[in-house]
Amino acid sequence: MAEGIEVRHARSCASRGGKRCNCEPGYRVAAYDAISKRKVSKTFRTLGEARRWRATAQTQAANGVRLAGTAQTLLNAAEALVDGIASGAVRTKAGERYKPSVVREYERSLRLHVLPTLGGAKLSKIQRRDVQRLVDDLLASGADPSTIRNALKPLQVIYRRAIEDGDLAVSPCERLRLPAARGRRERIASPTEAAALIAALRTEDRALWGCAFYAGLRRGELRALLWSDVDLASGLIRVERSMSSHGETGEPKSRAGRRGVPIVAALRDLLIEHKLVTQRDTGLVFGSSEALPFTPTAVRKRALTAWRRAGLDPIGLHECRHTFASLLIAAGVNAKAITSYLGHASIQTTFDLYGHLMPGNEDEAVALVDSYLERANSEKRLAQID
């Protein structure tokens, strides 16, 4: 028998009396854990499984992995993660602080979806099938695929950190069968429809929706926009900050979110009208007051009421942002500028989201292929002449 592997017979096995084995023996394998300074053993049904575990354990031990696992429960790890993110001790892969909204979302996902089922189990004891069962149960209960994927995010971070710290060797979050999260079909208003939607609103609400339609600002950016960020003389809106749904002001969604957006004529008129109506040119542009931000639900409710009376199809603030992108594309603005105005992290994001709206894609592809085929045929004819 290989070193470190012991055959374990059943208590009733005849081999204990010196006779031939009449049971199905197990194979107990041990490996030394240098971190915990003790032997770790497991029993397997086959000798092959025992040998494979021992070989893997020796490799992991050499790489500084704790073979004995960790006594920490998922509940303890979840509390440590949320506290660490909130304090800044735990950061993203890029070394940056998590946004406050992420802390709330992680805490909510863990509390509602993960901890009720797996919270009391040790990190080292949770297996892939346990997490898969959690996914299947959430799906069976009617949870949206995106909700399920979001619920797993904090769990994935917990196990990634445990592996990085050498407490575990593998994550039970790998190779899961997850439901496909299909994106919603986003509504895009035509220029005429956008103008009609804005005109149907109360006067004090028009500029807010105008900034979504004609500048593509996100909801949090609209809530945090100050009059000092709006330069009507130069025709530029500077997006410097964003505000969460809880009223916390911070950085925009990404580094690229800090940007300048040109003020088109239609938006300029709306902003001037808004300044005259509110008789305010300091503090928050769209706040209930200079210091108090608008309430998104209240703004949405007023807009729905106005559009229903006017017989218009409603639209959301984020869909207004899509409309702005479509207007830029239809006007022939180059992709790099569109990426900058929308605050996307990369031009690839712009192409992924709006590439299908960009005109000339088919014609460009045909022209490129035709050109290539023409060159290939010319080279073939020249070769025949030679």
C-alpha cells in the first residue's frame, strides 16, 4: 500500500479474524498540514481516489494552502466581508474601494438569498452541489436570473479571498449551471417623440428629463448635478459626481463617468427655462431645494401622470440615456466621442450596447469583402500572366 494510505475494513469484515476480506474496504489517506501543524485525513471508497487526493494535497501544501480548511462559517465570513468593504479594508481586484451601493447590495443578497440556507456551514464544508442546489431552489421559487447571479457575487468574493489567503484550494462557485440572464428590450424614443414627451411634462420637470434625453446623464448624476457644473455660456455640462438612492454623494459610476457633455440647443433652452422657473442658480439643479435632491419615485409618478393624460407611451430615465446615444449615432457623431459623452469605460462598451444602431455597418462589410476579393483575383490573374 502507498505511503500514507491505510485500508479500513468494516468491523464485521472476516479479515479481522485472519480470513479473506468480505467487505468493501475504504482507503484512509493522510497528509501533513504545515500551517495547522497536524495531519489531515480523509477516507475514500477507492484506492485511486485516495491516491489522487494525497497527490493534490501534497501540491497544495507545498503552495501554502491550509489542508485542514478553515473553521470559519459562511455567516462569519459574510459579516467580515461586509464590514471590510464598508471600512475600506476589503477592496476590488483593482485595489479600489467598493461603492456604498455595493455594500448594501452584497449585504442584502447574502441576508435574503444565501445565509438562510448556507450561513451555518463552514466555508471548507460547502461544496459545489450545495451552491448549485441554492441556485436551483431560487430559480424554482421564481427568482429572476439576474437576481440569482447577483446573489452569488458576494459568495464568489468570499471564496476568492479565502483562496488568496491560502485557507481553501477551490471555490464551490465554479462550474455552476446558471440560468441565462436575458437583457430587457430597451425603449428608444424618436426625436419627435422625445420632444413631445418633454413638452407634456410640468414646466419644472422638463429640464431634468431633457438632460436625460439630450445629455445622457444617469439618474444618480442628475440628482447630484450642481448649477456650478452647468456652463451655459460655454455650452458644457461637467459630470463630477453621482448620488445614490440613499442620498450619498460620491464618484460617478466609473473613472470615465467624470466627463464633459456638450449642451445642445434644445437642452440649453430647457435649462434656461428651468433657471427662470425655479429662480435658483446655485446648489442642486434639479433638487427640491438647493440642498435637497429630488425623489426619483415622485419625479417618475408626475411624468407618468402627464404622459397618460397626453396619450403618450411612458419612458424611463435610463431609456432616455439610450435615446441620447441613438441621437448621437444618427447625427453621425464618431464612436470615440459617443463613448466619452456617455461616460463608458471603453469604446468596446459603446459598440456592445449600440453597435447595432450605427449606420453603414452592412455597407462597410460588403465594401471590405468586395475589396479583398478584387485584390485576390487581381493577384491570381497577375500570377497567370507571369
